[in-house]
Amino acid sequence: MLAEQLIQMKAGMQVTAPSSEKHVQTNTDVMDRYVGRYQLSPQFVFDVRRDGTRLMVGVTNQPTTQVFARSEVEWFYMEVEASLVFGDIKDGKAQTLTLLQLGLRQKASRIGDRDGDGYPKLSPFSAVRWRDQFAEVQVDGKWYELVSLNDVGFEDIMSFSRTTFGSGSQKRFEEDLVELLTRMGHPPEQAVKLVLESLTEKTTTTMEKVAMTSANRRAIYAAGIARDK
């Protein structure tokens, strides 16, 4: 519902008449309690940020929109008939965000303070290197060009990564693959399907149930640190 309305807003459609409700002034210390990431489902994560004196809320794969204070804890959208209630303050940070829309209450829980928090650090590759814009990945000690992961094409993955992370798209592919795929709406499980192309023979190989491991991701991260020195 909220995501659909945000998509329509992004396309320039008028979802509802803009709210004429007046909002209350809230200081930035209150806003800072709410900054963080809240997960409603693996495919639906709220990203709450403060931009100066504005509180901005993004939803997975959707535009970031300003919300306005009805009170210190309840914030509403101007263009969408929905509001957010922050609660369970602990150590100066809200632990929950409840979406109120069409008479429904849906509670999301804090999963982290910053972009990227709350996602497992896993990879099916023991190493990654780049040839221009193409990723060459190491699996079982051999190098391949990645064609697809769980039937999601490599070019689609990188197009989304460039749109979402800009100049950090390759680094995010290497180090935050779970987050990247989840944001695309394809959260991976503990094992994935890979379609790979040989670098020498140009033949295609399909590997089923390749384990996503933290050891792989640690190796990729360490190689990135060494490369950037």
C-alpha cells in the first residue's frame, strides 16, 4: 500500500490531495532518536535519516520522502494517507516504527543505525576482481565471469547497485551482496544458484546450492582493504 503510493508519487501521479494539516516544530535531538533502519519484512525496510531540520524516510527500492511531526512520536506524510509512530526508546534510540495506514498497524523493528546494518555479511565467492565493468569471481578455486545469481542477471544486479550506491557500486557488490539482493527483492538463502562462464573456454556452468559463507566475505573484505592501501 505505502510502497504502491510512493511509486505513484515518483511517477508524478497525485495519490491524494496534499494534506493541509499543520505540523508541530520538533528539535533535531528528537529526530536523532529515530534515525536508523527498521525492518517490516526482508523486502520492506524503512531508512530514516535527518537532513538538517527535516526527517526523511525511505522505503526499500522507493523514493525518500519528508515526514512531518504531528507530535514528538507520530509523523505523517503530506502526499500519502499514512503516518509513522516511533516507540520503545532505549539508550536514546527508538526500537520500533509502526506504520498506520487504512486502519492497519504494522510494526517494524530497528535493525541498525546506518545504511547496511542488519544484513548478514556473506558471499558465495572466495574472491572478486574486476575486468572493466564485469565481475570475475572465484568459486572452488577457479575464476569465472558471473552471469547470474539465483536467476538474477549480473547486469541487472550492477545496474541496481549503481543506481542505489553510485560510485560505491562495485564495493557494495563485493562486500554487501546480501543487502544488495535483498533491496532488489531477491533475498538470498544460505545457498544460492550461480551461472558462471569460463574465462578460457567461454562455456557456461550452472552450480546449484553454493554456500554463502562469512569466511568468503571476510576474505573479500580483507582483499579490498589491502587493495586500497
